[in-house]
Amino acid sequence: MLRDYFHILLHICLDMAPWLLAGFAIAFLCSFFMTESRMRRHLGGPGWMPIVKASVFGLPLPLCSCGVLPVALALRRSGARKSAVCAFMASTPQSGADAVPLTWSMLGPVVTLLRFLSAVLSGLVCGALVRWFGHAEPPLHETEDLNDGCAALCGCHHHDHDHPHAGGEHHHHEYVSRGERVRDALRYAFLHLPCEIFLPMVIGVLAAAALELFIPEHLFDGMPRILAYIVAALIGIPAYACSVAIVPVAAGLIAGGISPGTVLVFLACAPTTHVGSLLIVGQSLGWRTVLLFVLGVILVAFGIAAVTDLWLQPCLHVPPVVHAHCHEHHIGGFVVLIPTLLILVNGWLFSLFGPRHHDGC
């Protein structure tokens, strides 16, 4: 059995490696072109447009439910309304440019489209619920400098003019040269981002192999659909998972016989919320906002899941987690796997031994 487990594990890694490497490259482009200062300019002001922009703008950003927090709090402090902040926090962790190729390769194009449709709708619904039922409050006064309280926003122990923030953006509104932006974007995409996802990715891959090996086919046969959705949400909401690391787990669940709709509920809830982020959001934006935020994520996830299982399941084609024959992966797979592992391990080592004030993990 142990041999079968490592056989499955190897094939999952070989399947993931090229797409993960492509995701890091896309994350570099997003970090270079979509800076935090540009995001802040579009999310202030009344009306529905900030909610729509927040739901869409956050889609390609490679941020998990932890990484999105400092950006969201900075947006709030810069003048964004609670509704726009919640829309940004709902849509961004579910998607991410680094998750697109991996989701496509392991779950297929239809599931990928449904996943990102769920991200957009989650942002819109969460923003609408907070706008309608949250405490009426004008946006905070926009400030020109975010030096005060920087440690609270980005988790740094101290602040200086050269401190690199996620996405290569400085808090100071000073001119940053193109070379510095390229350097910061490279640092984020190939150092900080691998640092953030390394341990969740390892856990996710190990869990995916275990699920493929141990979960019996038809395990959820006979369970009422709504009960399966509730169980998936109850597991996903308090848990922590990034949008990339959860993909192999989802593939293993589908291979184990769980319906795609139930897996989509888990894909929506697990990357979006976890206990730590909910506590911080509750302290910063209020506990009513937290309840409305979680409610919006659950409603959209259940709706997408029901539509998928009732009408779209026959159209789904989910690639198998493990290929039937080992020789399908030739030497080229290992050529891609080795640099991918080096990038991940390098990021993890930097998180352990690198300068603490430059570590965004």
C-alpha cells in the first residue's frame, strides 16, 4: 500500500509542476502591472461600482485568505467602503492567476469556469449584503501616507522606505523605478509566494494522494445533497487553504466519488475564510460584517453547487488525478518538476532564515 501511495504522489507532483511554474510566472506579471495603489484609486466612493470593481479586480491577484488581509485593510484605511472591502476579500482568495492553470489541468475547463464564476458572484453578493444590511457608515478619510500603523496592516515588525510589500508596492507615494518594480515583483512571485504556499501545498498534495488511495468510490452515495453541501461548508469555513494548494485535494475528492457541486462548495469556502482572518475582520469591520460576509460566501457556493449537480454534471470532464501508466510521464516531467521544487523549497527556507522584516509570509 505504501508503494501505491508514493506512486500516486509522484504522478500528482508531475501533473502539477508545469502548471504551478506557469502560475508563478503569471503572478510575476500581475504583481508588476496591478499595484496596490492602482487598486485603492478605484474602490472608494459610494454606489455599486466599487463593489463590482472589487469583485473583478481581485480575481487575478495571487493572494490567499491571509495574504488578502493586509491589502484589504489598506484599502479600507485608504477610503474604500466596507462593502467593497468584503467584495474584494470574497472574490480574491478563491481565484488568483497562479490557480488558473492548475485548476484547468486537474479539474477541467468547466470546473475552472464555475470556480471563477463563484468568485465573482461571491464578491457581488457579499458586497450587496454588507451594503444593504450592514451598519451605515461613510468611507474612512483617504490619507496620503500609510506610514502610521504599517505594522498592523502588513504584519511587519518595523517600517522603512525600502520595505517591499506584496505585489512590489511601496506605501510611500514616491516614484519607484521600473527596475525596482521588476525586482520586487520577482521577489514576490518567486520567493514570497512560494513561501506562502509551500506548507499548504505539501499538505494538500499528501492529502490528495491519501484521498485517492483511501476514499471508497460511492462513499457519498445516498447522502442528501444539501447535507453534503453543509458538511463541506462546515469543514471549509474554519479551515485554512490557499486557492492553489486546495486544487489537488479537490481532485482527490472528486476521484473518491464526491459530487462536483460538493467539491465546489469546499473550493469556495476553504480559501476564503478561516478562523484567524474572521477574527481580524471582526475586530476591524465589525462582527455583523463578518456574519454577512460568511453568509454571502455560503449562499453563492450552495447555488453554484446545486446548478452544477442538477444540470451541469453531465457536461463535466474532470481529468483523472493519476494516469494509468507510469511511462506517460517522460523525462521532461522531471525537468519541470525539479525547478518547481527548488523554487518552493527556496521560498520556504527564506521564510525560516531570511530577514524577518522583509518576509511577507
